[in-house]
Amino acid sequence: MTGKAWKFGDNIDTDLIIPARYLNTHHPEELAKHAMEDADPTWAGKVKKGDFIAAGENFGCGSSREHAPIALKAAGISVVIAKSFARIFYRNAINIGLPILESAEAADDIKEGDKIKINLTDGIIDNVTSGQSFSAQPFPIFMQKIIKAGGLINYLKTSHGPILIFSASNLRLGS
Amino acid sequence: MSSSPKTIAEKILSLHSGKDAKAGDIVIADLDFLIGQDGTSGVAIDSFNKLGVNKVFDPHKIAITIDHSSPSPNLGVSAIHQKIRDFAAAQGIKLYDIGCGVCHQITPEQGHAVPGDLIIGADSHTCTCGAINVFSTGIGSTDLAAGWASGKLWFKVPETFKVTYKGKLPKGVFSKDLILRLIGDITADGATYMALEIGGQAILDLSVDARFTIANMAIECGAKVGIMPADKKVMDWVEKHSKRSPKPVEADPGAIYAKTLEIDVAKLEPQIAKPHQVDNVCPISQIGDVAIQQGFIGTCTNGRLEDFQIAAKILKGKKVKDGCRLIIAPASKEIMLDMIKDGTFQTLVDAGAVPVTPGCGPCVGTHNGVPSDGENVISTANRNFKGRMGNPNAFIYLASPATVAASVIEGKIADPRDSR
């Protein structure tokens, strides 16, 4: 996947990603209209399908609202690259099928507007503009499966049928 | 189970997964209680319905609270509330409807949490129950839906960061100041992916109410939980509120800690978190002249009886300054009734405080006191992010109930140690 990078700093919190005043709906398209509004009121109108976010430390800190990754995904963001992610946002993004990649080097190198190419299978981030290439932290195997299925719900449904069972054998921990 | 020494977090996750869980392991663990609120449960219901499961695993271990926008401020929220009410009724889940209070107060107060429990909630401040020795952590709506269906969830066993508060707390300095100082010192991601294990004499000296304030803000430095020991105060508190049997857990001698930190509270001043980050903390002596247009006392951080009693002591016989407002929101109906019984409510209203429905109040920025452009707010809440209270052009300062009370009398940020 190829797209343009949008650059954000450290500690981008969930109130910046989607302010609570817009949580009177959970329709992804409605949420997308207000994505990042308090960081940049014009952003939702500028972002294109397939674009990337490159951010600093602790991306997605704050609230547990799943509306945050939902809003970014619906706004067209294909991958969020950050130096680090806040814990709940990290889980939420994987659960709803928004790919995220952790790479401090890539986050430092990428400038706003850079053309970025990402291969999610091997976690390789190519900054076409700067000519640099980076590999992101790999996910544990079972998380890769959730990502591949498009999120936790699809993963649980397709892997285990209508009776939802979390079990060690299903997740094949550490393999 | 292996006898290798464990932290509190490792022990609770071991006991709930049947594994010898060590930091870094991924386990699937049985949940004791699951919390939802009106901001996140709508999405969770959608996710649950997509799973194709008809019934939740055990309705008695689940509650949903309508606390974030309560009563509903608009049509969109009303529709979400109705969806939650219908789901709770159909599933036989306990619903705490408008006015009952904030989920993080209701959960322990109504006896749903006891020491040794493993609890998840679709709200980041679910870590509040750590004050009573519970591994209690915030997750998103889809994780909640998976938990509703299965009674289980996967966890990465966190490393533990041990924080010891020692010394005697000076007058005018409170538990809020202790946690703000910690977050200021270790920053907003200082404990990301970690469990905080918080103890020491200064913690044991605090009431259980005051300890909830500290555990509540563990997430503000990125922590998964902020767990405290189950001493006699905790055991007595839990016995008063719950019929369930507690299973208190303590850390083993020789448990491995990723980090340790000791904080001496004896010389601590009241602390203020300045806009727009919770770790932007300074002692009150360095705050300078900051005019205040709105004060707020309440939330899952500082909306308990003791918080309002502290504020009432300062505001008794005084008035909120002209040009300044004070909004109060008890964290639960029970707390509001206690405030009415002991005269705290009357004292605060006499002084000019404006009460709103027990619940999250204006903290989340959906209603009940959205500040106007350029205004400064001093609040007992846990977050001062840009736009948090509904206006990205307002400025939020976080402090203890005592500091908020002293400040609204002066119409500027004021040191509670100077109050009578």
C-alpha cells in the first residue's frame, strides 16, 4: 500500500483523535468527519484514502473509546506508524482492524507529505521520498492472525464458529 | 502452580488463568466482573451482535452504567441510551441508569469488586478498583463484547513498577497531589504496558476513598493497573460494601520489579497539572497568577464524600467569587445522599456551588458545564486534554478538591494551605 504521510507529535490523545462531543453516534463515516479535529480542524477534509499517520510517543493515550481507531480508519488512514502506542489504543486498533506499526526510526524520518509504501506482511516501511527503509516491531503470532482476519470479531467468528471460546490451543501462544 | 516469587499483578493473572504467569507471558484469564458505560457500550453491543452469540456468559457478572452523558443531552445520545436499556433488559444485565453515578464508584460501592478480582471495563479509568487490591483494567468495546460472550479475555502479563510513598502527608496536601506528582515525575507514558504496585506508609495512612483517587489516575502515566495492598482499612471497606468473599493478594518477597521509585511526601506541596497534558505538573508555589472562571469538583477521581467534605470545610461561610462558577457532581447517588445527611451539600450550595446529576458531569465534555473560549477551569478530574471539557479553546488545570475550593473563593488558583 502506498500513500501520503500526515505527521503528528507525542501524546496524541483520544480527545484529539475524536472529541467526546461527537460520540453521539458510532457511525464510522460520521466520526471520520471529526477525526483529529482539535489537533487540526481542517484535517478530516484533507486526508485521502490510503494515507498514513506518522506520530511520536504514546499515540492514542487517554480514553478507551474505540471510536478513535474507528474514526481514523473511516477517514481513510491505512496504517498508523508511531514511536509507541498507548496500551488501550493498541488493542482497540488491532481489534477493529486498523493496522498499526511501531518504529521510532521511521517515525523520526517521515516528514509531512512524504510518500510512504508499507508491506504489512513483513512490517517493512519504505519512505519513498527520503529513500530510507525501516522494519517495524513484529506482532506476536496470534495478534497477526487477528489483524489478518480484519479484527477480533471476524477472528473469533471465523476461527471458532458461533460458540466463542478463548482457549490457549486456539491462540497457539508463542508459536 | 510454581512457587517462583510474583508481583500482585502476576499473582492475580496466574490465579485467573491457571498458568504460572510471568511478566511478558500472554494468558487467557477468567473475568470476575465486566463494566460498560454509555460512551462505549453502544459499540460493544454492535460487536456482540456481530459475534452471533445470543446470550452473555453470565449476566450477574456484568453491569452497564449510564454515566457519561446523563441525563441525555441530545437525540443521538438518547438513541444510544435506549439501545443500552433494551440490551440490558434482554440480557438480564444490571443497568445503573441516569443518576446512579459513575461506573468506577458504583462497581466497588455496590459490592461488585473485592480484593483479588480480575475486572475489565470499557473505560480507561477502570483502574480505579486497584485501590482495593483488584487487577482492574480498561479495554475497548470489542474486547468488552468478547468478554460478555466468553467470560474471558487475553492479557499480556505486565511488568511491574513499584512505587512507595513514604513520610507523613503535610496539612493541605492530599492523595490527588501524590498522584499528580508521580505522573509529573515519570511522564504520561512512564508506566505504559506496566502494572503500578503502589504502597508505603503514606498510602496506608490514607482512607480508602483517598486511595481510589490515586489508583484512578494510574492510566494517566500509561499503566494497565494501579494496585494497592489489602490492609485492614480495605478489608473493612469491602466487608461493608460487598457480600462476596475477598481473596486478598500480596506480592511475594523476591518478586521482580522492572522499576522502583520512592517518593517522600513530607515536603510535598499541593500540585497542579497545567493545560493540555496531565504530566505538565508543577507545585502550586510555581503556578503564578492564573484567573479562574469555572471550578469543578467531582468525577471518578475526586467525587467522593471525603472530597466534598474537604471542599465544604474550606467553603463554609464563604462564597464562590463573582465572575467564577463552581459545579459539583457527586460520583454516585449514595454519595449525594451522604452529603445531604451530613450537611456537606447545604454548605456547598450555600457557598454558590451548582450541583449536577451524579455521574461524570462536565468532565467528558458532552454537557453540564462546557467552558467558553479562553476560559480557565480548575477541576478535580483526571484529564486536562485540549477539548476535554467540550471546548478546544479552553484551558483546564487539575488539582485536589481543596485547591479547587480555595481557588473559586479567590477567583484565581489559590493554595489551600492558606485557607483558614
